[in-house]
Amino acid sequence: MADAFPGTSPLPEPVPTPVPVLEPLPVAEPEHPLMDHGRTLYLAKWSTRLWAWLIDMILVILFLNIVRGILEPFWQVHTIWDLGHLGLFDYGVDILIFFLYWTICESYKGQSIGKMVMNIRVVNRDGTKIHWGTAAIESLGKAFLPVLALDCLIGWLAMPQTKLRVFNRISNTLVIKTDYREPEGILYVKDKE
């Protein structure tokens, strides 16, 4: 270009200047671990939970009646609805049996027989299996009928749309729907009948 214009000198070629490298700012660790939003838990309906509870009550009462029939020649144990003869000891035994039934079943698989029939399960809030202590706390509200009535009423009125009883809230548990799908890679073929 300098040849095209007499009396001018060529311009020096620009020298690239290096861009300063910025060090990354320190990132604070989150207080709570990030949740995987890929997993969805479907909360069970109140009506489904009620039917599961009724199935469990009927099964445990049938079991208690069989045991009472066996023990009757040796020891008079009154039924839970025989309020005229029901003593504190008899009532305490019934409550203890109901409490142990729900605690053992729900700590083992998260399901009692009624929950199995209705395809629901008790889990921790993150969807993991509950343990003995959690199952015991969650079962306290179901075993004693007057407490269950208050437990459900407070849940319906004070925590609407959460589908939680008070003892679910205390034990940090949820009751969810279960889905019995075929495992991946397995196809079940049924014969025509």
C-alpha cells in the first residue's frame, strides 16, 4: 500500500495481545444436595388408603378372633367391640397387635397386606425404603382409633393437598402408588383361554 501512495511508510503489522486468563470464581457448595427430578412419585388417594386400612383391620381382627378362640378355654380375652367387658389390658393387647402388624409389614417391604391389595406403599420422602424406627412412628397413628381420627382430620384440615397424616409428617414418610410392571428385557406371553 505504501507503494501506491508516495511519501508514506508502511504501517507495522499489528501484534496480537494475549487475552488475560480469568481464574474461575469459587462456587459455593449447595446447602442441600441437588435432587434428581427424573423420578416421579404419585401420592395415593385418601380413599385408596382407607380401603387398605379397612382390609388390614379385617385381617387382623380375624386373626385375633382365631387366637381368642384357641385361648378361650384357658383365658377369657374380650373382643375390641365388646365395650361392656373390654378391659384396659384387652384393649392394650389389641392396640399392640395392630401396632406390631403395621410396623413389621411396613418396615419389611413398605406394605401391609391391605396396601399390597390396593397397590400402595409407604416410603421416605425421597422414595427410599423405610426402616423399623420410621415404620414404628408412622404406625402409631393407625393402631389407636381415636388418635387415627385426629391424625387424619388434622392432615385434611391443616395440610390440605399434601395427602399427609400428622404421623406421616412426623415420620417424614409418604404413601405412594406402586406400579407392577414387567422388568425390562422380559416379555410375558399368556396362553389364550
